[in-house]
Amino acid sequence: GSIMGIPFLVQLWASKNQLLTIPNNIGRMKRLQVLDLCDNDIKEVPPSLYKCEMLVELLLGGNDLRTLPPGIDELKCLQDLFLDNNRITQLPAEIGLSPILRKLSVGENKLK
């Protein structure tokens, strides 16, 4: 079965696995608090990721991301967001709306 079929999972560490995508059904993981997908080959973040409302730490560094879909402010518990070593040219404006975001790592991107 798929990891996405584990609805009560709290932490998922899947760095360095040559992953190409984040499954659209990731939003079913309602209790997920830590998601580490660093150092893969992920090109986009599905908007369904924002349904993981308990997410505190989101680690997406070292991928091939160019942008984030609108709606990241839906992650009301998000405190740590790591997007370093991607190809991101612009951050969504709503990133600044999070009152509890305490760490934002965006080094080695293509921000303008």
C-alpha cells in the first residue's frame, strides 16, 4: 500500500529518494506535523498539501521547485519552512500572513 494510506502518521521523513512528485492525496494525512521531502526531484507542490492543517515543519529544500501554489497561509500551524536549493523565482505574498512562521530558509534560489 501507499504511505498516503496511513492517515494517522505524524511525521514523514522521505529525503533523498529521487521522488518526482508529491501525491495529490497527501491532503488525507490530516495529522501530519513534519514533512521532509528534501533532496528529491520534485517540480511542484500540489495545492492539496495545504489540507495538512497540522503541519508545523515543511522541508522541501534541494528539489526542482519553481513556485509554490497560492494558499500556503492555510497552514495555520506552520512554523518552519525550508525551500533552499530550488529554482524559486518568487514567494507567494501570503507567506507573510503567517503569524507563527519562525524559520524561512530560501537560500540558493533564483529570487528576484
